[in-house]
Amino acid sequence: MKLVYKREGESAEGRPAFRFAGMPGSGRGILRESLGRSGVMPSPPQPGEQALVRVGLLEAYKQFFDFEEAPFSVCPNPKFFYSSGSHAEGLDHLRYGIYEGLGFTMITGEPGTGKTMLLRYFIEQAGEDLKIVHILDPRMSPKELLRVVLESLEVPRFPQADLTERELAEELYELLLLAQRQTKKVVILLDEAQGLDFESLESLRLISNLETDSEKLIHIVLFGQTELEERLRERKLRQFDQRILVRCHLRSLESEEIQPYIEHQLLVGKVDLGTAFPLQSTAKIYEISAGLPRMVNVLCERAMMSAFLQDTRKITVQHVTEGWESLNRIGILERKRL
């Protein structure tokens, strides 16, 4: 973020004084009390001081829109989960695959469609009848995978140190039988599953074999990018692919979902009620982002910053365009991609 300062007379000490004037391409604005009542600094800030000014800018931005939580963060906070048509469908597939005991479920989608958001929302809403193992990075050896599952199920780590892979699997089987007697289902949720290699996928297939005569004892859900589907088409993985009976592909937001999505984020973040995205602005956001939730968030945040620098809470098409231009400069949402 580049900050612009304009010379404005002299300070009390007789040195040139500068006033914060805004950010290039985003209109003029005032930093308000964050730089003092006058907004005047005795000289342009040095590199270390610029970091403090940026903090001041963000604090002033937050105060201007009066929000409790950033409404368009790219962090997958389940509090901001929006039940679009596609995400509601994904949630239904998750529940169906797990509660019907079908073994494997797969949720795929392009980067930024909200796979991790869906995963975390499901975890937050899960009842006490589920014992969930959430694996953020599944790229590990079969033995490491077994250890992680056991540790996540609160099995002490130290007895496992010298156990073989087979012994770890036997320990897991006993634990799964105990969970069954307690009428609990054990679920493994693997994020970024497109990174799994053949050895790890084969290990998951073997783990899924832990069952009784009447039901599966463990339920595995793969969350991954579309490369995961392509990977499973390989001949050597056909046995694994045949076991995935429940599949759902997450889609971007539809054009008619953009407005309610933005209003939902503003409401959850408790943003000033005077903040508005007119229909023309949301149409522009959809045109640029193609409805990809992550890009909608990034674009809305940039547009709000542009509006802040122009002292308005009405987010116009101009603000959206300025936000887009600022993203172009860092290689995100480039015009050539649209």
C-alpha cells in the first residue's frame, strides 16, 4: 500500500509540514484523528513510521464503518458462512454421506469457492454424536496418518512411539469399536486433499476397511481442488475412486446471490447500517469476480477502503472499479484474465 503526502506550509519548528492525501487510484481522503487532529506531520514518515501510519489508517477505516469484525476477511471464519445454493447442497451431501455410513465423501471446487469455510462450518455445527478428526495438511506417510488420527481421538502419544503400522491400525480399530458402542461416529475431514500421493490415498482406503459385518466404523471426507477428481481417474486409483459414493462440486455464487451475500457479511460483521452496496455496484462485483466468494470478499474490502478515503459509506461502481485497479497492480483479478 503506497501512502501519499503533500507539502503544506511549515511546522512550528520551521520545517516543511506534510498532510496525508490518500492512496493513488483510490481518491483523496483524510486519516482523521489517527494522525492527530490536524492530520499534519512534520515530515514524510520514515520506513518504520510508515508501518505505524498504515496501522492508523486501518484503525480509522474500522472506526469509519464502525464494524466489530471485518466483514470481508479472506479467513474462513464459520460465523460468516453464507448458505448459498451450492454450499447448502454441499452441506447436505456431507451429512448424508456421514450419517448413512457410506464410507467416503468428496467435496471439490476451484480455489476460493469456500471448501474450507464449509468444512469449518460443519465442524462448528457438529453434534456430540460425532468425533471429528480435522487434518489440515494430509501429506504424510501412512504411519504418520494413523498416529495423527489416534492423537486427535485423544489417545496418549507416548505408547505409540514404537508401534508398527499394523499395530497402530489395530489400536485404531479397538478405538472405533468403542466409539460404536457409545453410538458415536468417527469422521476424518481432510483439507487440501489434492495433495495426497498414491501411498497416502491407499492408506486411507485401508483405514476405510475398518468395519463390522453391518456398518462402516470410520467416515472419511476429502475436500480438494478439481485436480483431485483428475487424480482419481488414474488407473492405479480405480479401487479408491469406486469407493467414493457421495460427491459434490462447489460452484461460485450466482449473480442473484451476490447482493444477499454482501448484506449477510455486513450484518454478521455488524457494520454501520448506513453502509450500502447499490445494485449497480454488486452487478459490477459479480462481473469482475465471476461470483467466486474469495474474490468477492477481496473486491468488497478494497471498494470499502476506496469509499472510506472519499468519506462516504455508499459503495459506488467507481469505488469497485478503483478497488479492482488496486488489485490489478498486485496481479490479482487482472483485466487480462476476464
